[in-house]
Amino acid sequence: MIYLSSNPIQDARKRTKMTATELAEELNKLTGGNVTKVEISKWENFRHKPNPSTIFALAKILNVNPIQFYNDIDTRFRNWRKLFKKEKEKKYATNN
């Protein structure tokens, strides 16, 4: 499965017609964790990156290729962070 969007977790979740709350519940059943819809929102908005074992659990729940899903999330997160850093540097440069 190929993800070309900028938001692989949200796209896969919406494709399966799950809410963030439902995804959190399924993830907690599978992992025994305590993930909330707020944490899922942070992952979807690239504020936090899920750990590798969580990404693989998400892939299982969302029925996507785990390696590709992991790589896409990792790439998108790094690209977003670089863009954020550039914007922050640009803002700092114009304020001085």
C-alpha cells in the first residue's frame, strides 16, 4: 500500500472509517497501552511521533503494510520538522 499524502495515519484511519477515539481504543486493546484520541491527533499533526512498536500496531489495526507505513510516517515527520525549522529560522531572521 502506497501513501503519498502528507498524513499517512489520518488517511489510513479515515479509509477504515474509524474515529480517533475508536483507533485509540483498538490500539489500547492490542498493546495494553493508554493512548488517547489527543495523542492520535498529535501524531496526525506531526507534533509527536509514535514509537516504532506503536506504528507497527497501528499498521495491523489499519490493515496497511507495516514497513511502508513506518517509512512513510518517519519520512513525513522528518520533512515536516525540517520545514518547521526553516519557517522558524525565517521568522527569526525577519525579526532582527
